[in-house]
Amino acid sequence: MAGPILELDSVTFRHQIPDPRLLKPWNRRSGPGLHNLCFSLPKGSIVGLIGANGAGKSTLMHLLCGLYAPEGGVVKLDGTIIAEAGMKPHGQARIGFMPEQVTWEGQGTPRSALEWLAALRSSEDDVDSLFKLVGLSSRADEQLATLSQGMRQRLSLAAALLGSPELLILDEPLNGLDPVAQIAFHTLLKQLAARGHTILVSSHMLSELDKFVDRIILLHRGQILGQGSLDEVERKLGLRNSFQISGEGVYPNAVFATSGFEVTEKISGQSDVWSVVIELDENTSTAQISTLVGELSSAGSPPFTVVKVENSLADILSAATGLSPDEVGLRVDEHVMIPLSTLGGEEE
């Protein structure tokens, strides 16, 4: 993979929120934001940005698009500084942004909407080529009101691709898509990466991100707690892979006792059906799982399902922050910016 297309070095930004005083009703103070972010995106990569609500994902995306100026640090795009403290915020023609929600309304068609946006950006892109790329050619001349949520997402992506941007920033692009549309979207993003686009995509759907991203960035309270492949981040956090195995017959206690796998959960069910959850260490191979399945079958308790148990976003954030899953999922203290321990580093 080529060198970095986007680089962030110690980027900090704080929202200014109202803090009225008796004699200063207009007074404002620093609120939530981003704290000392450092990362880079390799050219042609697909990077997942994950975090709970209020983690700062949208703030980061808006800053990269030029809607905010950082209070400190530097943002470089292909070696050129595009944002730093004191620089006036300005839109980036080399960056395409797909917001989380775009309301495509009115009497127009996807074609008229995209042609209008192309004219605003002085883009000479062939809109028919963009419709073909995102799979919307057959609906390009129909009324916007007739588009499904998946079609609206495709139109938003086509709009973000105007001008052939080097970097694509997608905010929750999988929202509202059915499973079939999600698979099609995965394929489309891989095709765009193969064409040389670098993609930063935000999503709460870890199980979906894992299917097409090269790496993830874990953001919490405006700080990066970990980055790398999903497996690497889970391993650094001490989260182990688990498999749920279900089978028929008498529970094979003897097989599991000598298998070397740790049974963390035994799920009771019908008398002739058993189910367990086993944990794997980083050295466990698929061949060992296959051997276990063979031994279970030979013992007269053949498995009918072997399914990997995915760690949820709450599990990963809980391991990274030390908070319980309930605290992570239900409450984020946005009124303060307390530096947390970064993954593999000291307290900042």
C-alpha cells in the first residue's frame, strides 16, 4: 500500500458553548471536541472510524472537510498543509464528504440534482458515469420522492464523488440499508479504493465494518484509544476471539475437558441439544477448530453450527476505557475533556 494521503499531527479542537454569567450573558467556554489526534491514512485504504455517540467522529469529519479550523496541530493532505491553527477554515475540493443524513426532496430527479451540484463545484464530471459507478443508472430520471433509503445513500455517494476527490469521508453510510444493499455498498467501496480513493468511514456497525475496512481508529471523548486492524486492536485490549458451538446428542464433557479450549459459557437447552462458548488465544488456528469438530463428531455429538462471536462496540470501548458497557453505551460526559490513557501509551 502506498504512503499516507492524510496526516494528522497533534490536532486539537474544542467547541465553544454558551456559559452565561450575570454581567456577561454572552460568555462562552470550551466544550467537547478533539484532543491531540495523531494518525495517518494510507493511499487507497479503507479506514473505519468507530466510537460511541458523542465521541467526536462528526466533529473530526467536519474539521477534515474544512468546516472547522483546529486550535492546534496540523492536517496534511498528500504532504500539503490544509488546516492548522490560525488558518481560516475553507472547503477542500480534493475531499468528498457524504453526511449521515441528506434529505433529497423536491420535484427534481437524481440527474438534475447531481448536475446542479456539479455546476456549483465547476465540475466537468460525466454524471452518467457516476450513476453507473454507484449503481443508480436505472433511476437517474425518476422523481427524488420515489427513491428508497438505499438509493438516496447511493445518490449522496455520487455527490461526494464529484470532482474525483482523493479522500472520501463517509458518515454512517450504512444507515437504513438492508443486508443486500449493505453487501453491494461494501463491494462499491472496495472498487473505489482500488481506483485510488482513500476512504474514511464512520459506523457503529462493527460486524459490517470488519468485512471491508483495512484498519480502524477507535475514538472516545475526542481521543484516539487505539488504531490498527480490528483483530490487532482487540488483541491489544486483551479481548479474545470466541466461538459458539452447538450440536446434537449428549453434552461431550470429555472432549472439551481434553481439548485445550476454555469453555466460558455452557448454554442449556433441550436434552438432545448442547451449546457452548469457547475462547481462543492468538495462536489458535482454524485447523485446531476443525480438529475439535471432528472429535465431537467421533464422540457422537456432532456440531451443527460453529459461529464466531463478535465483540460489540460496547465491549471494545469498555476494554479501552475501563468503564462498564452500560456506562459506555448510555452516558458520555461531553461537558469535560479529560485525557484518557491511549492504547499502548502513558496517561496524557
